[in-house]
Amino acid sequence: MRLYDYLFTKEDPDQVDEGQDYKGNLNPNSLEVLAGCKLEPSLKNAQTGSRYQFERMGYFCVDPDSTPGKPVFNRTVTLRDTWAKIEKQQQRQ
């Protein structure tokens, strides 16, 4: 499974300190790769492009990197809103 998150740590990647550029706002955790995940047996031959919802994880699409018996799933939509959480924390400060 490939879990994608926001590419930038700020909503506006150009919001940087003087002398820096947008690369300073890259999210080092924008991609998390999970191996050895357990799936329903019916998913072992999932076709490229097929979409599924995994409980409490989000929506996933079968990646073209999949091989017979070894599917690769990319998360396309999460079930949580990271920006809302960040904004709520900033309002508390």
C-alpha cells in the first residue's frame, strides 16, 4: 500500500522565510509505503484501475505496478482532514 499525504507542510507552499523557497515546505512524510498488509482474498487479482474503500483507511486504486498475486494499492482519498486539524491547533496557540 502506498499512503499519500499532502506534498507540502503548509497550505501555501510559497509562505517561506526570506532566502528560502517552496522546497523548505516539502512534507517528508508525503509518501508512506506499507508492505505485508493483509487483504481480503478476493483482492489478490484486483485489476489495475479498480477502486476500493478500505475501512478506516480511505479510498484506494490498484496501481499499474501490481503483479498477479501481489497487488499494489494507492490511497487516493483519506478519511481524515489534516488541514482542519492543523488549523485547529494553530487557533489554540
